[in-house]
Amino acid sequence: MSYAAGVFLLIAAVAIITGAVLQLLQYRRGQHVISRRQLVTRMLTAALLLAIIVLIFVGAAYPWPGPLQALAFWTVLTVLAIIVIFISMADLRQVERQKHIRQAELYRSIQRAKDAEAKSPGGDRD
């Protein structure tokens, strides 16, 4: 593995750890907009990404005794990456669902405010 690739993977690992710690701290302080399920999903994604980075280091540095062992190792690594993609898509669906719920709540509150204004004396100023 080249020096630049190693540095890039190290920077990526630090970024993943930093993002995961910040999300966890915000959630524990109550300064979050995500659900507990989304937090668990994101922590799982971060852990899998870190495992993938470590396995890339191991795979690049380890002299494989045969092509079958190397193929099995890189196949497992690829499967882990595909799992991360599916978990990320599930997280995106959860975010979209939350967005639609909050948007519906906003529309309902706007409608309630309009109804209350129309019922109040002098509220019909159109």
C-alpha cells in the first residue's frame, strides 16, 4: 500500500470516529433530531466502516499464501461494504420518514392557526 493511501485511510478513520462521537454526544445531551434507532444505525455504520478500513490495511499488508485465501478475504470485505450501503439506505429512509412526519405536523399547525384566526372576531380580514 502506498504511503498516500495509508494516510488517506487514517484520515477517513479519524473522520468517522469524530463524526460518531459527535453524534453520540449530541444525542446524550438531548441536542438531537434523530431517533434512538437512527443513532444505533449510524453507530453500526461507523463501526463497520472502521472495520473495513482496518481490513483494508490488513489485506494490503498481509502476504496471502494463495489466491483462494486472498479471494475469500476480499470477498468478505466487499460483502461488508455492501452491508454498509444497505444500512445507509435504511438510515436515509428513516430520515425521509421523519421529514415527512415533521412536514405534516407543520402543515397541521398552519391549518390550526388559520382556523383559529378565521373563528376569532375580526379574524376574516381578506
